[in-house]
Amino acid sequence: MNDTPVTLSEKDKRYCWHPMTQHKTEADPPIIVSASGASLFDEQGREILDMIASWWTCVHGHSHPELNKALSDQVQNLEHVMFAGFSHPPAIKLAEKLAQVLPGDLNRVFYSDNGSTANEIALKIAYQYWINKGQPQRTKFLSFEKAYHGETVGAMSVGKGCGFFDDFEGLLFEVEKVPYVFTWNGDAEIEAKEKKALIEIRAVFEANKDQVAALIVEPLMQGAGGLRFSRPEFMKAVTEMARRYGALVIYDEVAVGFGRTGTLFACEKIGATPDLICLSKGLTSGYLPMSVTVATDSVYDVFLNDDPDRAFLHSHSFTANPLACAVALRSLEIFEENDTLAKVKHIERRHKDFLETLQATHTIYMPRVMGAILAFNLADNDGAYKNNKGEFLREYFFQNGLNIRPIGNAVYLMPPYCITDEQMDRAYAGILKGLELLAQKQAA
């Protein structure tokens, strides 16, 4: 018997280990061979609408002609050079552009290659910052309950309690957890919940006075934690509190940066400038793996010293890859040239109108819209990352040409900004039909 894999699906099953996948029980994935705009195409030529922008990355859509050209032009000149001891035009131009569009004095760009690493770098910078300042007792980090900041050890540590890392508890360092206030349309108790949470957060700062290195937050939305929204007022109050206690503030905008919340960066909507901001996902519009950790000038200056050991001694082989930098720079230019944030506002209006229809026809919980993000829950709790209701809908959506991937009980859309009204209507109709079939299944 010949068991040598022949088809692409057979080879994938034989050789590939996919993320967030239980290969013993889950169906084989489709093989995507091309993509354009908001559409993916499998090897049979079937179209699948990418309604979550391929894990929130492809802000301008797939195979964008201007981004294709930027990549092609750059590869003719320089594909890569180490960034320690060298520099190159794409990295310099992108850093300048980021400094121009970010608020305040977030001017110092440290390149890396994914969101987890961007957060890991921010934690290390914050930790060493206090050593360089002569306050080595500031070693503690604060993060929100159910926070998710990535998969590296430091990122997992500040994400303890999100449900993904229980098996790795022994690897992780201690972190002080503080309450996160999750809100939605019609949440009549939001102000009382925020007031209570702020009292509890202040108590944690008081109990750890002069020991906190930094507070790290996902501003305005906890992503993997279930698309849980918070109000700008709450985030601003927490940020200002951290400042009063002398702690640095890290904004993890890996998921919400580049227009997702309606402004280019969530910190703009909050009206606060963090000491460190972490960006990835939409940075290259999904083209290439890259991230940045951007520090204020005042944080950067603490690392300037005659002692080389006081430098930030962190590196990656592919730091500031020129191809990724060239695409990221062109992506930022497209935001301005195409008035992309106006497209986000249009998507937000469509989402709000659809939620009204949805609430009139189906029982849903905690409906919410922010920028290009629509979310609602199937129950009045978060549920496990994968559960029967969510998996039923995920499979139905896929069979009907939609890439919609619920998180726990939360169903959400986060499409690329090039999405058309007709494509959005197809997704909305798919959600309505999926919920109808789910209700019939539960009633049977």
C-alpha cells in the first residue's frame, strides 16, 4: 500500500502543524491558492470572503496592486541586511512616518517581527528602564484580567488568566491582575462598573507602591479575550492612574492599530499617549511579518550611556527587513491617499444598521460596534475559546463561503477596509441564516 501523500491536502495533513488546531478532531483546512481584495480562493476555485481579514492583518485587502508594486520595487534593490551596525532607506523612512502619525513624542522605533515579540520587547524595555534609572525594585507588571498579549514567555505572563496558557504556568513570572470593564450597547451599569474597578486598581497600585515597572493594556478592545470593548474614558483613567504612581504605560495596539477602532490608533480615541506602543498585524497589511515597539524620547534617553551594558541589548535576525518596511510605508501612504478612515466609518455605519436588524430577529447578547469591528455574544458569558455553538457557526460560515471565526461565544466581523457593500450584505445574510439554523438545532 502506497501511503505517500499526493494531493496538497494530503501533504498538508502529513507535514503541517497548524496553530490553534486539534488535528485529531478538526476537519482538514481548505488550501488557499490565491486572494484578491476581500476574497480568498481555494484550489477548487471557490471564493471565501475573508471577514476577519486573516487574523486581523489585511487592512487594505489581499494582493493590493500598490502594495504589490512596493514589494516588487524593493526586492530589486535590497531584500535584507542586518540592522545591527547597518541601516537602510525603507527602515528610516518608515520610522519617520510612524513618528509623524503617532501622537506625542512616540518617536523611537524598535523593529521586530510579530506582535508577541513587540510586547516582549516593551516589557524588557520597561524592566531595564528602571534598572538604568537606579530603581531596580520596580520589577512588577500590571495587566488586565483576561488580557492576551501573545505567545512568548513574557507575553504569556502578562496574559495569565486568558485561558490559553494554563499548561505553562510554571514558566511564567508573577503579574498583578486588575479588573477590566467590558461594555456593550445599552449597558446601563457601565459607570458604576468602571468606578468600582478603578477603586480596585488603585488598591493594587497602593499595595505595590514604587514597585511597578509598567502597566500593559489592550486599549479599547481585548481581542483573543472575546472581543471585549472598553470605553475611552475608562482607559484614560487607568492610564492617568498608572502615571500618578510612576509606572510606565504600554499600549498593546497589535490588534487595534491601523484604523480598527475608527481612528488610526486607539490611543487617539482615548486621548492619551503611552510610554511604549506595540504595533503589528495591520502594519504591513498582512503582507510580511513585522512589528514595532515605539518608545517616547524620554524612555529612549534613559538607555543613552557610556556603559555599553546600559544599551538595550535585544536583537532579531530579520529586524527591519527592507521588504516589510517598504510595504508598511506604502500601506501608511494608502491610508492618506484613499481616505481609508472614511471607509472605516462607512463600515461602522453598516455594522450598526445590521445590529438593529439582528436584535429584532434573534436573541443575542452584548451587541457592540467600534470602527470596523462588529461583535455580539451567543450567551451571557464568554465561553471557552472553542465551543459547540461557535464551532457549529464557524463550519456553517465556511461551507457558505465566509471566513468568520467565533471566539468562544463571541461572533465578530473585522473585514478588510476594501470590503464592498455587496460583500458585507452576503456576510450579514450568512450570519442571520447561521443563527437561524443554530436555533433550530438547539430546539430539536
